[in-house]
Amino acid sequence: MTSNKVRQLQVLLVIFINLFSTGIIFGFAALKPVLIRKGAYSWLCSPDDIDLMGSCSQQELRLNNMFVLSVALTNMASLPAGSILDWIGPTKTSISGAALFGLGCLVFGGGYTKWPVVLDGYYIGFSLLAIASPLIFLSSFHVSNAFPARSGLILSLIMAAFNASSTSFVVFDWLDKKTTGVSIQTWFWCYALIPALFIVLQSLTGPLVAYQKQTAPQLAASATSASTYGATSADRPSLEETMPSKDLFVGTMFGSSLLVQLFSRHFGLLLFFFSVYADRINWEIQTISEQLLFYLGDPKLALRTASLFSILLSIGGIVGVPLFGWLLDHRNTFDSSLVVLVIGVVYGILGMTHTMATQIASISLFVVLRPLLYVFVGDYCGKAFGYDTFGRVYGLATTLVGLLGLILGPVDSLVKSRLQGNYDLVNSVWLILGFASSGLLCWSIHRESERRRRGDTLGPVDQ
């Protein structure tokens, strides 16, 4: 096999494993109804507790907390995953991640057992899937440099595969409804064959060393297709670092020490913004079925709309790739932040209405906002802090966001107890916090851009 064919196979293999693994936990909205139908944690319910959706509040809380924990773990695992990647290289890291992912499938398929020992396979298995994801995902980025002239295209395909990976649970839900029923054990134990196949092929064809970053001439040659996509920015310099830029925000803290960057206004406001939006997005995924039941009042209509949500969530990132690329390549950072603010506010307002049409409009905006958020945060980190410290800045931000996300468990409990299933108060708070955090970030970006336009010599930290 020629060198070119091997590199093509390596790219296809990376896209394949991302398509079936790295974002799978975010398909929780589609998996949850299946788990409820299969009786997961049904022993927590008494006959009088069963609601119109066929579950009870204690069962809902148990399942929702499983998602909250997994999201926190996948975010917190990003930082150590980066260190492991530097230590053993991308091929061994991806194989380790796939092995952990396969183990997670086997454990989850075993379910909740009480004999011979009490073992909550759902929590442990889902946690293993969450921890495995960044090991596979972060080790994928270097492959874009296998074909420097197509780096942007490959990166966008990897990100699209990540966003589409939640489709796996949509398929599981569909098969379970259309057939006599596919057991949780059968689905997940068969699904473990996917990481097993990847391990075999990656062991045979994986690169011995990571593909290196592109040089400035290579970037110039591929300028029409290259874009910065979220955390993928860590693996290569952006166009802004190698070519003249009209975005005055670029280079805001280039050359500053890591400590100075972390204590700057730019990192503080980013952390506030990222925490609010990431938790707000995960809250929506976690509680979409219950929210639709509350706002629409019809169990059948709520279930159909929740199914539509799961499908659109899977394809939102794919459809949005051209938009994200254009936004980051052709508009400045302030414009991008303004787009996030507007979508965040409009989706939040529409999501609190009681009509089917406005709820679908809210969902449509949400599925675009979710991937746009992560793309924007990665792009912001690269443009503000540079790539010498990108991995540590982005990794720390993601880890802290994961820790702060644990608050969603108590918030969910509050809604189901004291608020008696009313989501208006919590959603109003999210809307206000989203507007405040987005507005402050927009103001900060605009202020810094204007300062640099005037040629002010004050450093960003002194402002």
C-alpha cells in the first residue's frame, strides 16, 4: 500500500471512530426514553408515582444525574488526556481510549446488578464512555496534517463526526420502537465490536509519530479551506498567526505568561461565559423530555418533539460547519460573539413558550448554538492567548466548566421537588445569565479591539 493510501486510511479510520464514539454521551436525550422503557431504575418508583411519561421523579433524577456526572467527567478528563497524548503519542492514546470505550459498553450492557455484589453498571459504564471520549477525540487532530492542503476539510469532518456520534442512540431508540425490542445488553455488547475493530486497524495502520503542524507556506496554500474548529486549534497555528488579520482582537495576550493570562479579564469573562452556556446546553439535553411535557402539556406531542430534538441535535453540527467556517474565517471575533449572544437569547425566549411551532424554532436554534459554542470558545482561546499556552488554557477552562456543571444535579432536584416540575424560574435564570455573560464578553472584545485600533500601549491586564 502506498504512503498516500495509508494516510487516506488513517484519516478515514479517525473519522470512523469519532462518528461512533466521541460525542455519544450527548445523545442522552435519545437514550433516556429507551432506558425508561426498559425499566432502568424502575424499582425507585411506586405505582402512584408514575407520571404521564411513564416514569417517576426519582427515576428521572437518577438518570439525569448519570448524564450530569458523565459530562463533568468528559470535561475534566480533557486536561489529563492532553498530557497522556504528549506522553505516549496519538496512536497509543487512541487505542487506550477505544479500549476504555469498549469496556464502558460491556459494563453498561450489564446494567444494574444486586448479586453477587451491588454494581451500578449504568453509572460506571456511562462514566467510562465519557472518560474515553477525549482520549480518542484529542488524538485525532494531528491526522489533519496528513494532507496539509486539505487540513481544514479534514478537521471539519472530524468535528462533524463528533457531532453526529449521538445518532447512535437515536438509531437504538428507533430500532427498539420498530422491532420487538432490542435489549440494552444486546445493543451495547454488540456496539463494543466497533472500538475492537478500531483497535485492530489502528494497531496495523496508525502512524508511529504524530503528523507535524503545517508551516506558513502550507497554510497559505490551503487558505481557502482551513478554519479553526474548537479544540482542534491546539494542533495547528491558525491563519491569523501566519497571515495578516483585520481582526484586531487577535494577539491580545500573545507572549504573556500563563499565570498572567489566567488572571486576566479575558480568561475570567470567558470562563463565566463558557460555564453558563455549557451548563445551559447540558441542562437542555438532560431535561428536554420533561420540559416539553411542561410547556406543551401533551405527553405524545412531547415525546414526538423530543425525538425530533435528538435527530436535529445529531445533524446540527454537520449542517452548521459551512456557517462556522465562514463566520470564523471572514468575520471578526466581536461579530462571532454577537451571533452567539443573539442565538442564545432568542432560543431561550422561544423555549419558554407553549406552542409547538415556537418550541421547534427554539430547538432548531439550539442545535446550531451547541456546536457553535465550542467552536467559538476554541477560536477565542487561540486568538486571545495564542498557541504556546492554548492546551493549558483551553484544558483548564474545560475542566473548571466540568466541575461547575455538577450544579445541574441539585438544580434538577429543586425543579422536581420544590418547584413541582415548573421550569420557568430556572430557564429565566439561565436566560438572564446567558445574556449577561455574552454581553460582558462582547463588551470586553469590543473594548480590546478599540484599544488596539487606537494604538493604546496599556497591556490588556492593566485595563
